[in-house]
Amino acid sequence: MASHKILVIDDSNVIRNMVRDMLPKGNFEVLEAKDGVQGLNLIRQERPNLIMLDFLLPRMSGWEVYQQIQASQELQTIPLVLMSGRKEEVTEKLQEPFEFFEFVQKPFDQKELIDAIKAAMAKAKRRPVSMATAAPADGAAPAGDIQALNEKLARMQAEIDGLKKQMAQILAFIKQKLR
């Protein structure tokens, strides 16, 4: 029985197999998801010891999966390696230096993968314990309520970001028509 579960969320079967082959043989159970929805479900069901997340995914993007992970006090403690062939797509949404997760650029070799996993684990250990996981004082909201509110806040922020983008597109269209 494997003692460590590693979840690889990537729409490319080649990348999923490559990661599986590059990991040291032994105590690893590699779980695979081919899209963001399947990946998020596996994260919640299996509670992996490490998540390797592609940033561009079908059905639910890696960015949306990342936001869901960050909105959950329980899930954000899992070490995370973000993968992408284009780092600028990640840095467009998340500013460097990446404080609580590691990034590896595709294509990567075994040494880069192992180094990214080690760095992600170190960064996860440095993450401060969230206030929601601490015992609430009298009259304070239970941690579950806080987690639900944080998840709702993350969804609302993603919606706001989408609306801002749409507004900018509409404004550009109007300006173009007024010329």
C-alpha cells in the first residue's frame, strides 16, 4: 500500500504518464485527473499528499481549481506544484514570488520535477496556520462557516474578475464604434 498519494491534474495523457514515470519507485500512489472538475473531486475525496496542477484545463481551468483550493482551509495545506508550458499565463493571475506553491515549466525533466516537489513541500510547511482552523472564541463563527464564506468569496471574486474583463471588452467595442 502506497503511503503517499500524488494527484496529477493534466489534460495530457503524456504529461500524466511522464510524471508517473519520473517519480521515484516505491511509496507513491499516483492519482490522475484529465480536467479540473475531476481533479477537484479527487482532491476532496482522496486528500492527496501533493497536487500537481496544470494551469490550462478543460471544464474547469487550473486557475479555478487553484482558487477553490485556496478558499478551503483544509485543502490549502496540501503542497501544490503548478505546471504550465507558458509561465506568463500563471504570472498574469498570480504574482511572483510564489509564496505557498511551486511552479514548474513544461516540458520538465526528472530533476526539475523532484526539485519542484521538494520546494512545494517546504513552502506548504511555511504556510501560516489559518485563523479558521484555530479554536473560535466565544461568539465567533465556527470554522465551517468561515470556510463556506471564504469559498463563496473566492467564487464571487472570480465572477467579479470575469465581469471586469467583459466590461473592458464592451468599453473597447464602444470606443471603436465611436471612431
